Amino acid sequence: MAETIALVALAGALGTLARYFISTYIQTAGGPHFPWGTAAVNLIGCFLFGFLWTAIGSRWQLSLEWQRVIFVGFLGAFTTYSTYVFEVVGLVNANDWMRAGVYFAGINGVGIVLLVAGALLGRMM
């Protein structure tokens, strides 16, 4: 267990560094008027999540611990958006359209509201 935790932490550090370097490079190349860097890492993360999930599930045999290292550690630090999209698609694939819609709209809508609320509270402090 301690070894898995250490590997998840290491993979998380690598995912964070990958996010930083990729997003900084792309943002610098793309210009300051659109969040190109964030968009790029979120979309890359979605692709990697889908590719690795499928490859591990159908072709590669990796233990649950190594799956945690990859998905929770590296991709969790690289982007949580990929996990969110995966979960929405999972609900859609299960024909649970109501929950998929509520989750999609709720996370986006409530997320924006909470960001604004946090900013307002921060200004009041």
C-alpha cells in the first residue's frame, strides 16, 4: 500500500510538471487572448484517458495499483477534466441520460457559481 501511494504521488508530480510545461509552451505559442494551454492539456488528457483506458482494458494487462498510478496519479494531476468527461460518457453509455445531464450541467453551472462566490468572498476578506 505504501509503495502504491508513493508511486501515485510520483506520477502526480510528473503529471503536474507535464501540465505546467505543455500548457506554458502552448499558451506562449498561441497568444494571450484565449486559454490555449489549459484547453490543450484538458483535450490531451481526454485523449490519453480514453486511449489508455481502452488499451489497458482490452490489450494490456496492468494491475489495479498501476492503473491507479496512471489514472489517479499522472492523469489526475495532468487534468481532472478527463476523469469528469469519462464519468459523463460512462453515464451516457449506461443510458442514464438524466444523471449524465444533471452531472454535466451541475458541475459546469455550480462550478462557475462557486468560483464567483469564492472570488467575492476573497474580495471581502
